[in-house]
Amino acid sequence: MDRINKIIQMLEKGQHKEALTEYNVVLNSGMSDEKFLLAEELYQFGFLEEAQALVENLLEIYPEEGELLVLLGEILVEAGEEERAILVLERITEQDPNYGQSLLLLADLYQVQGLYEVCERKLLEAKKILPEEVIIDFALGELYSEQGEIIKAMVAYEIVLKENSMIAGVNIYQRMAELLSSSGAFEEALTYYDKALDEKLEINTLFGYAFTALQADYNRTAIEKFEELKVLDPEYHSLYLHLAKAYEREEELENSFRTIHEGIKQDEFNKDLYFYGGKIAIKLGKTDKAEQLFREALALDPGFIEAALTLNKLFIQQEQYEDVIDLISQLDFEEDEEPQFLWDAALSFHRLEEFSYALDKYEAAYTFYKNNPDFLRDYGYFLIEEGKTDTAAEIFKQLQKHDPTNEEYIDLLERFKGTEEY
């Protein structure tokens, strides 16, 4: 096989023209074993067309040879010709010793196409032929996991773990941890995350561990693991928001706020970091900083309704009613999408003594908040100020239904009885 070695050496040195000359010699006049060996090597080097030509040449002589059909199937898959690969692999008969391998390849192809039932049948058939091959159990675990069949996936992975904790470059302990975490079994998942990290320290596994600990309310553990991840990879953007939440739960607000700023330095276009930072700033009494962060979140996403609502709430608490009106005027939204803006506008126009505008907004908001006692109180007292006692009486009747013993409502309704309008 000196000629094959010579071609490989030429490829490794980048002498492609010389290698092609030798390749053509093998293709046209080489021995069958030379062609097969060269096809395998070229496939590994990524020379798919050349490898395919060699295999197809051999299939003209050995049309039913399963090993050749499997190799051609692999080449076609790599070349993106999945449909043709299926046709080639389906030619392999049950009696062929390569039949089990063909079933595994077919299963992969059908899974990619979303034909999960066909994929499962191929894998189960392969398992009967090759009962000791844990790669089949691994493939079943991957299939069931993708389908969300957690119990079946865990059973398959447990079989794999009896033989190997790593297979096809995948940490099986991590797979088990992810399944358990997704099913809400957080504490059990953490046990598997420990084993996965003992097997291999990997940043995605570390993130999964920390996030699962956060979900399990093991905040100190989450902080420890997120901080460890931050040291290993400070550009792992997803960690910062969750780490900030863990610190907040532990009432370490300054650490939470610091973490948000660290995250913004790494990911300056993440609106959620600015928004969450604004909420922490409010808790710290840094209202100016909170406003700045909320505005930056809205600059990144003008349709970020939650940020706009929270900023409006801050403005109302600070009695910055003109800012409420300005903010709402800048937003592009449908009234039925978020009616809270109508209520905010009504209250703000009321405080600014823009009474006609306030009435318009209150009436629009009433459609959505007719059963909300807080809104009804605002609306009712506004109507009294405007002298609309007949409408105000109806509003306070509704309020009394919510709170029949409220003396304030009873007194107001008694006063309304004495008015001509009532």
C-alpha cells in the first residue's frame, strides 16, 4: 500500500495536484483493496467526490457489498445528500454483517428528518442484532430526550452508564442531569451535575449546575458555581443575570448590582440586564440610576412593555407626571395590548389638571378595569372632582360590592343620595 501512503503524504503537505495524478492512477487501474483503503482515507480528509468515485467504481464490481454501501452512505450524508444515502443504505439486506451499522445510519437520518417513529424502529431492530452495543442505547437516549420522553431517555442513558460515562464525546452524567433538571427534579439533578463535573470540567455543564441550583433555591451554591464560571469564561453572557438574581435572593443587593454592570460590559445589547439592573437600583434607592437603566433598556427595544410600565411606576412614585405622558407618547402599542398605560395616562393627566384628557383616558381604561377596586377609586374620586356625581355614584356602588362594610364608600353614597343628580 505504498502508493496509498504516498498520496496521503502529498495531501498532508498540500501537494494536491500531484496527489490527484496518483489518485487517478488508482481509480483507473488500482487493485480493489487499494481503492477501498484510499476511499476511506479520502473520506476522512474531506475529499468526498473523489472518495465517492472510488466506492461507486468498486460497487460496479461488488454491487451488494454491505461495507461499500455503508461507506457510500456515510459519504453521501457528509455531502448533504440524505435522500440518496437512505436509498443506498436500504439496499443492505438483513443477512449482511453490515446490516446493524446501516440501521444506525438510517436512524440518524430519519431523526434529522423528524421521523421519530421510523428512527425508533430502526434503533430497536439494531439493538436486537447488536445487543451489547451501548452506542445504540445512547442513540435511543438522544432520540427520547429530543422527543421529551424523559423516563425512556433516562432508562437508555442508565444502560450506557453501566459501561461508559462518556460516549461519542458526550458526558452521560450531564445528559442525566439535564433531563432531571428539565423535569423539576432539581436536587437529584445536582447529584448528576457533580458527577459530570468530576468527569470533565466544562463550562456548559457548570452553567447547568449553577442554574439548577438557583431553581432549587440553593442560592449560595448557585453563586459559587456562577462565580466559578465567570472566572473560567467571563464572556459567558448568560451567567450574569442569573448570578444577579441569586445575590438578590440572598439580599446582597450591592453584589447583585455590581454583577449587572459586569454583565453589561460583556453584553451591552442585553435589554434584560438593563431592566433587571433598574429594579435593583430602585431597591437600593438609586432612582436616577434606575431611570437611566430603564431608558437604556427601552432604547434597545422600544416595544419592551415591562420596562416601560416599571419606569412609569417609578415616575408616578416620584410625581414626574409629565415624564409619564412623554414616555407613553413615544410608545407604539395597542390599547388592548397593555391597558395599564391608559390608567397611567389618566392618573398623570389628572395630577397635571388636564381634566379633559384625563376623562378620556379614564373612560378608555374603564373597559379593562371595571372590576379593579384600585382603578375604580382613582376614577371615582376624579369624577367627584369634576362634579360628575351621578357617574361617580355608580362607580362607588361597584366599589361597595367589593367592600360592603367600607364606611368611606357608605358615607359617599349617602352624600350622593342628597344630590339632585343622584
